[in-house]
Amino acid sequence: KAGVTQTPRYLIKTRGQQVTLSCSPISGHRSVSWYQQTPGQGLQFLFEYFSETQRNKGNFPGRFSGRQFSNSRSEMNVSTLELGDSALYLCASSPSGSRGGYGYTFGSGTRLTVV
Amino acid sequence: DAKTTQPNSMESNEEEPVHLPCNHSTISGTDYIHWYRQLPSQGPEYVIHGLTSNVNNRMASLAIAEDRKSSTLILHRATLRDAAVYYCIPYRHSGGGADGLTFGKGTHLIIQP
């Protein structure tokens, strides 16, 4: 059974640019969540999507956005990149997310470096 | 969100049992207790979760105190591959404004050969 796939694995962008990260959940999982991990702040929740609708959102500025497609694949976009956006971005999937009794399966992440 | 307290680090020997404690005295009655671990250079990995009763799976056992203010993750026979940061996370499955999993600093488990 394929796990959660995140692409690309590594990315280098310049301040002010925008970036799109992709996540393919486990087949049959309808919930996709995104997290940011930095050495200073640890793992922080960005948002959760279920059936193409954003269900929950963490405390991040509007520059961080996402969407989910009908096949449950999800993309995350960060506009006007800042140096502080350098982080490991993790995607997690589950059958029903926050309204089910399941755990989450995480991908290996996309390492974003902003220069 | 319920606050959790975990030891910063613990050390154990290979092939011995490991008991990882977590205090969550402000846990809500509807919060499950999730445990995840993160190996170096990898995303977090789900370990186990439970509500009131003790739970077992192929990876570990979860012992939940009767008053639910604390829990213990038990690795029955530690291997070098179990060296990781372990996170205890109270989590409400009812949705509707839930803030996702709230990761604290976790316990850094060191396994000695």
C-alpha cells in the first residue's frame, strides 16, 4: 500500500516568490492536513481539507493557502515568500480526519529553503 | 487545547522495555490520547491512540490512568530503530474547529546497544 507522497522533496526559492507543494494521500483517505516544522516553533498545524473543503485552519497568515481536488490530492501554496518560511512542510492523511477515530499518516515532507 | 508534560529525554537499553510517561491533567472528557514518533529526517509516524481503556497494537501498548490525567506508552522490547522523538497529543475527534494535532516538544528516546 503506497504511503503519503509529497513532491518535491527539496525546493529553494527566493524571497518574494511563491511556491506550490503537492501531496498525494493514501488511497481511500479523504482528509489531508498540512503542518510546518521549524527548529524554533516545532510542528505547527496549517490547515485540514476534507472532500475538497477546508475544515480547520491554524494560526498562519493568509499567504498560506491550500486546496484539495476531487481525487483527494492536495496542494499548498505560499505567496510572497519570507525567509522565515524556510521549513519542512509535512502532509498527513487519514480516512476521515478530525471527525473520525483514526490516526494520521504523514509523508516525508518537502524541505523549503527561502534565500 | 490540553497541555501535556513529557520528559525532555529518556535513555534505555536495546531489547528492554521502555515506559514513556505523559501528563495531561487538563484533558477534556472527549479527547483521545494520540502518540506519534518522529525518527531523524522523517515525518511523524502514528504509534497508537486510545480514549479510556488500555490499547495494544503491533508497535506498542498504551496504558491510560483511570482519571485520564496521565498515560504511558510502552515499547515492549526496544530496538535501535525505536530511537526517536515521541509525542503525546490529546486530540478531539469531533472536528468543528479542531486545530489539528498539537505537537509539543516530546521525549527524545535514546536507545543504547
